[in-house]
Amino acid sequence: MADNLNNEEMLDDEIIVMVDEEGKEVEFTHIATLDYNDEWYIYVQPVELGDMDEDEMFIFKIEEDENGNDLFTPVEDEDLLDKLYQEYLKECDIQDAKEEN
């Protein structure tokens, strides 16, 4: 699962494919994977933005199905989404500071 990811791998622009509720494959740009309160979250943005703005993203909680495969559950709680976004901004600031040194 995501336990092997660390902060150096947080921002990597990798393309991942997810299947939507209609069974259609959708490509996403992987923005970040972060640990928040001992749970892992993945931050992604569709490759084809459609109606989305460039600064918008989706956040999914990474869970495991019964076979040990990663399962991405959408975060819908607005308060948690805000906290996760603030955590993302904090990690971006840390990455920026590392790059300046």
C-alpha cells in the first residue's frame, strides 16, 4: 500500500488511470501522496480538465480492498478537505524551502 511513500515522492506528476462509476477509464496526473493523521491520501487532477480550473484537484483516501489492492475513496467532508488542502500547501512550502537550499 502507500506506506512505502515518503515526502520526497510527494510531488511527481505521474499519470495514473482510474475507472469511474460508469466503468470508463480516466487519466489523472498524480500531484501528491501525503500522510495525514496516520492515513494516506492521494491528490490528483484529471489530464483532461474539462470544466475544472488548473488549480483544482481531487483528494482520495487510500484504503485497501479485501485482496490488498489500493482503493481510492473520495473525500467528501468539506472540513477534512480543507485540512488536507492546508497540509498539501504546508508540504509544498517545505519542498520549496528544500529547493532553495
